[in-house]
Amino acid sequence: MTLTDNETAAPDVRIARARAARVAVPADGHAEFPCSLRRADPLTLLARQDRDRVPELLPLRYGRMAASPLAYFRGAALPAAADLALTPRTGFGVQACGDAQLANFGLFTAQGRRLVFDFADFGETLPAPWEWDVKRLAASFEVTGRENGHTAALRRRSVLAAVEAYRLAMHDFARRTSLDIFFAPADARTLRVVAAHRLGTEKRRPAGVRRWTEIRDGHLRLAARPPSVVPAGHLAGDGDPATLTDRLGAVLAQYRRTLGPARRALLDRYRLADAARTVTGPADAGTRSWLALLVRTGTGDPLFLQLKEIRPSVLQEYTGATVPGGPGRRVVTGQRLIQATGDVFLGWARTTAFDGRAREFHVRRSRDDQAVGDVTAMSPDVLRAHARLCGWTLARAHARTGDALAIAAYLGSSPAFAEAVGQFAVACADQNERDHAALRQAIRLGHVTAAPAS
């Protein structure tokens, strides 16, 4: 993301612009949530996304979204973007996550077995107003707190913890050099609190080999876990199952070209052994998502890659922002900008191998060391620690790609912005419950087809 003239101007000029923005858009204005007369119908927006998805997977999408208000919130990125576009804008842009809800952050083991906390989903990333990410994040903690049965006072503390962590971190980053921001580590004590919950012995995932595979006919193959994981040989919706793995191989060949020489050499040590279609979270259900099993020639060591179909960001029509190279490259570029923990296998592919239409895929390593982290089981204290970690991580991403000094100057030294966003989060959660009820009503009336949540 290239810095603008505004972001490279003298510090006093940037601070003056931020103060002028605060006069034009006061902090308390961020409490505003669009009234029902201004909002687009969320079910119409969701149906618009269905036009280019795999028809047989759409009932799974709606079944998962109907399961609870939190599940609906996770799947309603487009309605959320439409709502945010109607709220006040400060005028300062960043590389936004685009769907900065708490479920899109995760714990990972980085090089050297170092535990890190970072973004885990990038499908909607795009240059956009920084406050949109903050509001989406805050609302996700209010919705999750309700799901967990926390009192209104405890929910408010979690929401304010996220936004205040963002504000304080942004003030810190405004005083740092660009390199300091780029390599800034998360607070170790807060990280340990979240890790203690998410990495408890009862919550650790089995390693990828045990979780995703089985031995079939003497060879390591992906195990069927329908409807979430369906091996390629069991599918007919994308053409002849006998040739589907070959066509996925063609996608991987396209992806290989986006890697540098060293990473290409590493990938070349592996060959494609099996592939399966996967159904991920509510937001992505219905799109083509594949898990590819590659094995190293000679030793059989496995490598798991995720191939996820990418479409234009839900933010695009509300910002007008575009990124050269198409959706796949947009996601890869955005991920590299906002994620501090890199992925050596990160790349993209464009292909017409499925239904004759151009498709773009985001390819990355499917991590088998990520904690499950059931947010609905978090106590108020753990959720609040999680909120602080998410707020700090979001601030680091925005400081890396935007003007930390201007954003910090706009936020000021008081919690006024956090208080306003807290009110926004409550209004958003109230509307989310009404939208969820409308979806369930549409399912009962037969207007929307839904499969049982799985």
C-alpha cells in the first residue's frame, strides 16, 4: 500500500488534519448505527452473493448462519459492509482486514516454535477507512458476549477493552519508526492468558496427519468427513470426479508461478497425492475451497495446502478501491501487508479448469498447529484479554499500512471514541439479532433452503 502525500507530510501538518477531522466527525458521531429505513435488506445482499456459489453448498451456508446470532454475524460480512458504509468517515485509510471480527484472529506457532497471535482470514482485505475494522471488531465482542451469557456490564468491558487497546497501541506506534512497528511483538502476558484458554489440553487439535488423513490402499489419503470434507473422487458437481484431482493439479501449477525461485524449489519437493473439497465458516460456505495433500517424494512427508476461491471484497462497491491483478493477488498482497507472521507457501492462481469460467484462488499452507479456541466457551476475563490482543493486533496492521500519527491524533487521549463505538456495538448486535430472526423466518416459510448446521 503506497503512502499518500498526506501520510508523508510534516508531523504538525498531519496532526492538524487529524484535529480538523475530529471537528468534522466528532468522536461521539461513531455511535451512529444506520436506521432500518437506510439499510439495505440483508437477505437480499446475501442472496446476491449466492449467484456464483456452488448450489449444493448453499443450504449448508444458511444452515450454519441460522444456528445462532453469532453464526449469522460471522457470515454476514456483506450486510456489515453495507451498514458501515453509511456511518461517518474520518478520511484516513489503511489496508483494512475487511472482516475484522474476533473469529478471524488466531494463535499460530511461528518459526522456532514461537507462539504468535495474528490475523487468520484475508478474503475481504482492501484499502478502506480504519474505523470500519474497529467497529466490526467491537461488534463481534458484543455479539459473542451475548452468546456466552455475559451481563451487559461485562460485555461493555470487553468491547471497551478492544477499542482502548487499539487507541493506546496506535499512540505507541505513532512514536515508533516504521521498522519498529513492522517487528513489534504482542504483549507476552496477554498472549499467555489467551493461550492458556485456547491451548488447553482439551482444546488442542490433533496434528494434521491424524486429523485429515487415513491410510487407504496402502497410501496416505484425505479422509472423508462429509459435509465439511469430501474427497475429490466423491464429487460430481465440478465435473468428472476421475479428472478433478488432475484439474486441481493444473491450479497448483498456476499457483507455482506466483512463488519466488526459493519457494518454488521447496514446493517442487512435493507431489499432489489427494484433494478434497472443504466447507469452511459461514461467510465462505458455498465457495470452492479445497484441501490439497502433497507428499514429499521419497519420504512421504505431508504438506497441506488450502486453495480458497476468492471474489471481489465486500468492501469494494462501498469504497471504490481496486487492486491490480485480480482478487487472488489482492488477498495475497493484503495478507503480506497486515499479517506479521509470513507464510512461505502464500500465492494465488487464476484458472478456468472447473466450469469454463475464470476462477481465482488464494493458496496458503493449511496450518495444523492452530488452536481451536472456542470463543463461546470464554469466560469474561479471557474474552477481555482476547479483546485487548485483537485490538492491539488490528492497530499494528493499520499502523503498518496507514498514518499512525494522524489516527492517534484523531483518537486523542480520552476514551470518547471507545465509548461511542461501544454504543455502536450494542446497536449493531441488536440489529444482528433481528436480522438473524429474519433469516430463520425465511427458512421456516420456505423462502430460503437450509441444511442442519454441521
